Amino acid sequence: MADGVAQTHPSRWRLAGMGFLQVVFIAMNTVFITQSAMLSNLLTAFAISWIWSSNVKRIAIGDGVDRIFYAGGAALGSVVGSLVGHLVTGGAP
């Protein structure tokens, strides 16, 4: 049992990291859209689609705990992405 937990633990943190990364780009993209930063908008939109295409299968076959890790990472990514987007555009968060 301990071996099974040790093997799934890193993959769940990776799943959280992927959720975080995707939503960082989504939050940044939202800021870029509101600031009419078109090149940044284009680049982050591409990144969102690229990351999503690798995440969709991982989360679809995951269990409830996997989804909690993914959602937790995504929630943190929303806050960080908003802050980064505002830093890039020079706006106030």
C-alpha cells in the first residue's frame, strides 16, 4: 500500500501543476484581452490550447482525488496568472 501511495503522489502533484499552469495562462490572457495587448493575447491563447490538449486525457481518466489536485492547482493559477498579467501590462491588480 505504501508503494502505491508513493507512486501516485508525484503524479497528483504533477496534475496540480498542470492545472496551475493552464489557469495561469487563462488568467493572464484575460488581463491581456482587457488591456488590448494583442501579441500577448495571441501567445497565451496558444499556450492555453497546447496545455489543455495534454491535460484533457489525464483528468478525464482520473478519480475524485485527482480532480481535487487539478482544481487546487487551477485555483492557485488563477491568482498568480492575474498578478503576472497585470505586471506584464503595467496595470494595477
